[in-house]
Amino acid sequence: MDFNDTPEEALFRAEVRAFLDANASRKSEDEPAGRSRYNEGPEALARGKAWQAKKAAAGFAGITWDPQWGGRGGTPIQQVIYSQEEANYNVSKGYFDIGLGMCIPTLMTYGKPDQLERHVRPALRGEEIWCQLFSEPSAGSDVAGLRTRAERDGDDWVINGQKIWTSGAHYCDFGILLTRTDPNAPKHAGLTMFFLDMKSPGVEVRRIKQISGTSNFNEVFFTNVRIPDAQRLGAVGAGWKVSITTLMNERLAVGEAPGPDSADILKLVRALDIDGEPALSNPAVRERLADWYVKTQGLKFTRFRSMTALSRGQTPGPEASIAKVISANKLQEIASFGIDLLGQSGAIMDPELAPMQAWFQEALLYAPGMRIAGGTDEILRNIIAERVLGLPGDVRVDKTLPFSQLPQGGAKG
């Protein structure tokens, strides 16, 4: 494992810092690590598009993409370096992660040349935003259990059904859509992938009010939506294979959970007393801090292993799932403990009044979602067990049954 930049990587890091210093402001030292409110407010999307365009013009968007599509033709480790440095600046981002990290790579793998000419560069420049339409209310973590139907009608497909938990659908221009085209085939074999214009007739987006007060997730309903067959990605019935491309990119894009982390809970503890004594001197508190510090260091070095592999031109394996399982659960534990330490003031959600801008309160509300987004704990633990540890796979009795014969919710007997 190599913790240091190579000379080439050091030069690239210096180039990135020079660009960021010239075009963005550094985060304040008083701001909690990993926290930024620059993405909030009605003007955030406009700022995000402007920043994405600036990055693209400077060659820092799509760093690993082929120059043919506006990329830099760089290495994955250069992308990691840029992300590390950008995290230290107040920039409006996050609107393009799904499109550039999952949707467009899928389109680049399965789309036609004219489709790539039409869609790739506008997405890279932030002119168009994409979403991923996979999850459904009745399928849960089982992506292949979806029920949204696509039926052939001449040169078109007619779509009916519903998706849920679609991030950013309310501001997206396009999306990739996984549908069921053959209910009589086994559930993984009867799927087909498309991309569509989110402004198509029959597409209805409804925002979901989340417990944290935000509304980034959406329900999306399809009523006789027509999609040309030319917008099919991959062969009919090969949607699961296409979706694997997207899902693997999603695992990398979602990655570790956001803060607060061990350094942030330590900062809070240092500012509090318990029964008239500094909280930091309490043995129970110190034990929890030590546990989270060890987990944070373990995640750090696991990430360094992945970075070393990228630096050597290798591809990190399924062990990358470890980071998300550990960090998402750690986030929930830290947020809950932070609120416990705050006592009655832990109920204050106003960032102007609460310690550390009410970060722990907000984190406790979004933390459970991090254990679902990008693969649930259960799915990722199965991946680690089967593909990292080599343990026997789960017994899956439904893999060969036609989807139409699978038990439905509420069925008797």
C-alpha cells in the first residue's frame, strides 16, 4: 500500500488546487468537516450547473472519459485526487453524480453513436441532468422484482407502472428506465432497459417529503408513456445485464456515507460537560470515541488500498462494498450518540441555535436512508460474503420460475 502521490499525481494535485483556488472559495475552519450548506436554497441548482460547466471547460469533468466526449482521458486515481481536493471548497454539486456516474456510462456502453453525440457532452457540461429509474414500491431491494411493464407497439414501447425513491427526478431532463417486457420469463431474464425524456407525455413526478424536511426523492408514474425502440439499451430481455453496468457504477458513486464522522463527534464532545465534568473525561464516552476512531482508520486504509489499485491501473474488487456497510452504520451510531450527549437541546433543529449547525440532528434523520441507497446492508453483506469471503450463496428458489408465477404480496396459502 502506497500512501504518497507519485510525481505525476503530485503535479496533477497541484493543478487541481490552482484551479480551485482561482474559481472557488475554501470552506471555513469553523464549518464542520465534510459539511456544506452551499448546496441549499433555490439558487443552488443554477450554481451547480455553472460550476459543472466551468469544470468541463477546464478539463476536470469526466476526467477518465475519452477526449472524444469532452473528457480528459485521465486515470481513475486522478478522479480520486480531484474529488479529495474539491471537498475542501464551497461548490454546489451532487446534481450530476447519478447522471455522470451511472446513467451516461451505461449509455456510452450500450447507446448508438448518434445518441452519444446528442447526449454525452450536454450532460458533461451540466446542461442536462439524468436520473436512474430502478426502485419500485413492491420490489424493495430486489431490483429484478420490478413490475413496471413495457409492451411493444410497432416501433414504440408503451410503459405503465411506478418507480420510487428516484433522486432528483423533479429537476432531471432524462432518465434510464428498467422495465419488464416478458412476465413469463424468469424475473432476471424478462427485463429490458431504455432511456427516456422525463418531459414525455404520461410521465408524472411527485416529490416525497422526507422526515429531514428535504424533498430530494420522488415517485415517478408512467401512464401509457411511449418510448421509441431506438431508445432501447441492449437487447430485449437483456436488461439485467445492462443494469449490472449501472449498479456497479452506483456502488462506486455512492461510496462512503457523509459525515458527521469520528473527528466531528470528538469536536462536539470537547465542547460538552456531563454531570459537571468534561464529557471527554467520561470513560463510556471515551470508549465510544475509540471504537469509532478505529473504524474510521479501518475505512481510511481500505480506501487507500482501492486508491493504490487505481494508481497501478487495477480495478478494485467487491471488497469496496465493505466501506459503505461500515460507514453507513457508523454514521447512524454517531448521530444518535451526538443527540444523546446534547440532552434536551438535541431536539433543536434550527442550525442557527443548535451546536454544530444541528448537523447531528439532521444526520440522524438521513442516516437510515444511507443504509438503503446504493445497495442495502443485506445486499452488500451478501456480496461481501459470497464474492470476498467465498461463502456459499443464499438459496434462491425463484431464479428459474416465470415471474408471472411468483407469489405476489397479500397472496393466500
